[in-house]
Amino acid sequence: MYNIQMMNNIEVLKQSISLIITRYRGEKSLREFADDLNSKIYDPLSYQTISDWENGKYLPRYRTILPIALQYDDWRRQFALDILKELKPELYKPDQLNVNSQNS
């Protein structure tokens, strides 16, 4: 059974995910954004799924976002990592190369 605090945490998480999607999508249509994310992944995302995440209807699943992080080495990887950081903060560790280079 959900308590009020858990429900509030879920709503905050949905808002955070929505802001990430909005930031990365920019001026692109949902279809264009979905096409960009789908070019290398096995199980493509529909534009409706992305719309549902952006509108806070549903949260993305970890297993849905992880392939994006693994398949790309550009903005899409960072997009996926930003989402994963929100979904599973206990598993997220900053890239040590970036942390070390910033401290130099």
C-alpha cells in the first residue's frame, strides 16, 4: 500500500524525468525524438511511450532505458544516464574519467 510520501516521491520522480525529456527533445517532434533514440536499439520506443513519460503518465523502466545508454556514445547516452540516475540513484556512479579530468 502506498503512503502519501511514496506517492509524492513518485510524482517528483515523474516531474524530473519529464524535465529531462523536454530538455533533450528540444524542438524535435516526439516522432523525431523517438526515431533518434531507436536507430540502434533492438526494442524500439514508440513516440506515445515517450509522450507518456514526458507528460508524467508513466515512468520509464530501467530495462527500457539501459540499452540506449549501452548502444550510443553521444547525447543519447547522456540522456539515458540522466534518466537512469533518477530511476536508480543507488546504482548511478559518475564517469570516473570525467570526474578525474575536472579535478585536474
